[in-house]
Amino acid sequence: MITHIQGKLVEKKPTDVVIDCNGVGYVLNISLHTYSQIPDQEHLKLYTHLQVKEDSHTLYGFSSLVERDIFRLLISVSGIGASIARTMLSSLTPKQVIEGIASSDVALIQGIKGIGAKTAQRVIIDLKDKVLKIYDVDEVSIVKGNTNKDEALSALEVLGFIRKQAERVVEKIVASQPDASVETIIKQALKNL
């Protein structure tokens, strides 16, 4: 019903924003990813998803159409509500969610707070074909790309680093240098851990 809201940014918090649109203030629930993408400017446009329930109407805001599409795919899965979908998009970027589903990375999805093994498997089973089709992702290239990352993460774990912290650092390195070798990833991660 409401596809986007454009107006003056009145309030910005990590979980929600208030946008004044012609004198009406709209509260939009956002992910941490969207929060990080929102510039500190007065004028703002966010793509929205309106969730209508018996007792509430809730607006969710997204910095990109891709993020909104991923959110809608996630809430279509049995057992994934809007709050868990938002948590997923706060823990991972939309690209990481797409790649995690496309490469059947159960550990990545399960690593998100509130998601167990069965739910992670259900997300992958329900959405893998859709994600591969919609985003034209090549399954082979994702698996190949993740091998160096996984090897580097394993090595860092052996060295005594906590997996969650190492994952964040390694993700940034792989995002900026997709073709980085295992050694390069480990060396750069050690500088940042």
C-alpha cells in the first residue's frame, strides 16, 4: 500500500526513524544496515513495507529496494516474523543474506540471534531457488569465493580468536577484496583484531 516515504528526517535511532512527510510524522522500523546507510541529511527517502495486524499497523523502512525484497522473502518463510527478518538484516548485509542462502550456509543463518538450526534450514530450503533466480547468483562462484573466507576464519579460530569478531573483520576484507588469498585475509584480519 505504501511503497516509500520521502520527507524530513526528524529523529534517527538504530532501530527506527521518524520522517515528517507534509506535517505527518511516520515512525519506520529499520535494520542496522539501513541505519548505517542513512545520511545525516534533512531530506530522506526510504522504501517501505507496511505490516497490518489485528492490533497494529507497522511500517518498516529500507535504504534500498534489494533490502526490502530480501525482507519480504524472509517473512514469507514459516517461523520468520518481521522482527527476526529485521534482526537478520541487522546482523548481515542484504548481499550476505543472499549469498548465505544461495550457498546453503546454514551456520551463517543460524548464527543470527533467534534462529535455530531448523529455522535456518527452512529459510534455505524455501528461498534458495527464488534467490538464485531473482538475483541471478552463480552458485559455483559463491562457494568458490567463500572457501578462502572459511579457511581464514578456521585459521583465526585456531589462533584463539572468537569466531563472531573474526567473521566481522573477515567479511569487511572479503567485501573490499573479493579475490584475496587466504594468507592475505589472515594477515589483514590480524591487523584489525
